[in-house]
Amino acid sequence: MSEIQTYKFYAGNRWHEPSSEKYFESEDPSIGKVWAKIPDCNEKDINLAVSSAKRAYYDGPYGKMHPAERGRTLTRIGDIIAKNAERIGQIETKDNGKLPKNITPSLTSWQTESFYYYAGMCDKYEGRLIPSEVPNMHNYLKWEPFGVVALILPWNSPIGTLIWKLAPAIAAGNTVVIKPSERASCSTLELMKILEEADLPEGLINVVTGFGPTTGAPLIEHQDVRMISFTGGTKGGSAASLSASKNVKPIIMELGGKSPQIIFKDADLTLSVNGVVSGIFPVSGHSCISGSRILVHKDIKDKFTHNLLEVVKKAKVGHPNDVATQIGPIANKEQYDFILSKIEAAEKRGLKLLIDGRKEQKTEGYYIGPTIFDNVPNEDDLAQNEVFGPVASIQSWDNEDEVIKIANDTIYGLAAGIWTKDTNKAIRLADKIEAGTVYINNYFNASTQSPVGGFKQSGYGRENGWEGMQSYMQTKSTWLATNPSQPNPF
Ligand code: NAD
């Protein structure tokens, strides 16, 4: 009996087969076997999804809803996701190998919190009266939605990245068309099945599936899509922004990173080692903020490296559904091959391998354990470019000015970790680091209330917090004459 699940795409609160009649496959990376077929959506399918979202926005019901009622819709969505966290988590594990303990708990806590946070904001996002210098004028500023917004997702955390976009986008009053990654579409489609229970307004949330150039690009370029929120790699983001620029559309971009972990010689050794390990390996390096560049002061480098290896070599790499597993598989075959090619190339360049994660390769599935290279020059590919896998590099430094220079010397600027007992020094350094998020004596924390986003080629625009809502709105300035008089100009 075939256990392969065939999905449809979702538009106008209905399920549809792709008009191309074509599907692509999703492999379970823990065993390397196909388990699902996903619709390969073309322009006709995109038109259907966008026109559903457009109707919902202009004709209602969602576009005509009072903000407080929008808030109640968001609350319902949050409740249903929390109630079904385990089911969504199981699908995501099958789709990209992520450990259930890294998905399910967050869907009952801080991630669903996004819906409650932005539900409360729906009717509190006030405009303002502007004390303009023009006499007898009442000038007021309102925040308005864009209309139809496209949400483009990556494969590493489809539901997590979706929630960070969906909650503020619909709280702001937009309707949406989601395009998940071709490498992990199933949890988003499964989420739509679950949300049918929420009795959502028709056309509010639509999902098309397919590849970047053939589904993502035409969605972004569609005349009726007014704004785009993109999370993915810097290369994909650059291509998406070119598409958006054709019709001069706003786009926010949450892109890749190559984040430094800066360890001072006065750092708490156990805390910093645990923090650095936790900041990359438990999620196989499949996080945009993975702290893959370990910059450790030369005086403690040997001790730090020794302790780091002691912790890392005990990590249990295995099947994501085995409760003893601490590191799951690489999310898909393409990424597995890519990571292996990066390790091989680094070896060929003569870099010293301290621990080789290839020893964790198995006969089925895509497994690579923690891999660490020593004394990596900052100009090397491994220190400069994102691997998005469990591969870290160690570099040493001598003084504060030098480490700031090294830390900032990449095209990225997403996050950075600073490990020291000297708070003054930590704050001084944090001010000089070019990154959207800086962690001092901790790493990987995030919350709905705190905006995240990149500097430099890690993207622009912010998600979460007050700024996250603003990303999905535009201002309108209205001038009302309180004593109308207009002389004939001629
Ligand atoms: P990707 O850029 O390959 O794909 C991301 C999405 O963009 C996919 O849905 C893809 O189909 C689509 N896409 C690709 N090319 C496109 C095009 N020309 N037009 C329109 N859409 C296009 O990225 P990925 O490999 O799926 O994800 C991994 C990357 O995402 C990593 O670089 C990671 O750092 C980044 N990421 C960033 C954040 C963040 O918040 N900054 C969060 C998670 C992941």
C-alpha cells in the first residue's frame, strides 16, 4: 500500500489540484524516502490564489472587518495552532527532519504568542494628528494595509518563519498568499487543513506551492500583489528583490548570516562553551543566526577549544523521533550534498579539521554531525559564506579593535554573540558590531515583542514587535481644511 500523501494547494478556502497536473516530491530526510507529493503551481494557480486574496481584501469579509474583529480572528488562529502543535510538528519533522522538541513546544508558547500579541495590536495601532505649519488645516496620519501580501518562506523553519509573517500581516488588515519552500511545503499545507476549523474569512489565507523562479517570481510580479515578505538565502532574496523592483513593490527581506561568537579571555568558560555549542549544533546549523564563526581570544583558545570538543563529541546524532537524539538529520539531500562539498573543499584548501561530522553518515537518511575547523583565515570561504549546516570555524584574536574588525568583515550582519564577565566591555562591543541582533552571555533568544532583522546583506525590514506590524502597513496623510479658502490662481 502506498503511503505517499498527495497534497493540493489552497485558494479561496478550497483545495485545488494544480492546473499543470504536475507534482514534485518531498523526501523524509531521516530515511531518504519520498513521502509526499506537492502541487507544482503555475501562473493560472497563482491567479486563482491572488484573486481570492484580492476579493477578500476589497469585497470582504476580511477587508471590511473592524480591527477588533480582526483581532478575534488572530486569537482563534493562535488557539488552533497551539491545540494542534504536535500534529504540525510531526509533519515538519517528516518534511525537514527538525527534532519535535525544537518545534512542538514553541508552537504552544512563544510562537503562537505572536497571534495574541498582534491580536491585541489590531485596534491599538493609532494614527496621529500632525501640528502642521499650514494654517487652518487638520492634518492626520493613518496606518493602512497594503492589500494582498505575498509571504515567501524558507525550508529550515517553515511554520516558525510563517507565523512571524502571518500574524502581523493579517493583523495589519492585509490578506495573504503564502509560498512555502519547495523543499518543505507540507507543514504549511497541513496548517491550512487545521485552520479550516477556525472558520476563517474566505480568501484571507491562500497557499501556492512550487519553485522559486516558476512560482515565487510570478507571484511577486503579479500586478495585484502589493507587498512581499521574503525569508531565505541572500541569493534568493536578491533575485526576489529584482522581481519586486519590476513593479516597484516594497519587500522586506530576512536573509542569511555568518554570525560571530566573540569569546573574551574573561568569559565564563563553561557558559561560553555551552552557549557556542547551543548556538549552532542542536539545529544542525539550520538557523539563519547560527554562530558559525567562533572568534576566541588567543590566550584561552587552547582551553576553550579543548572544552568545546569535549562537549561536542558527546552529541547524539540520530533519527529525529528517537527521544535520545540531540541532533537530527540534514533537512534535505541538496543541502546535505552542499554541506559535504563545503567540508571537502575546506579540507582540500588545507584547513585543519578538529572534528569531522561525516563520521555520523548513515546508510539511509542524511546525517552529518558537528564539524569544526581550526585556525580558519577570515578571508577563507568558510569564514565568509553561509554553510547552513553543522560546520563551524575557529579563529583567534589579540585585542578588541582586531576582533571588531574580524567580526564585521563579512557581507552579512544578522546576529553576534559576546561572551565576557565585563559588562562595560560587552556594551562597548555590542555598539560596534554590525548586526541586527546582539547577544551578551546568551544566544538564540527571540520573542514576539522584540524586532529582528539584518544589517548589510542579511536583509532589511523588521519582524516582530511594534516594527513588525509597521512592516505590513503604509501611512496616509490626509489634509482637511478647517476654514476652506482657495483663491483663483489665475
Ligand atoms: P532560498 O533563498 O533558496 O529560498 C527561500 C524561498 O524563496 C523559497 O520559497 C524559494 O522557492 C523562494 N525563491 C527562491 N528564488 C526565488 C526567486 N527568484 N523568486 C521568488 N522566490 C524565490 O532559501 P532557503 O534555502 O529556502 O532557506 C535557507 C536560507 O534562509 C538561509 O540562507 C538562511 O539563513 C535563511 N533564513 C533567514 C532567516 C532570517 O530570519 N533572516 C530565517 C530563516 C532562514
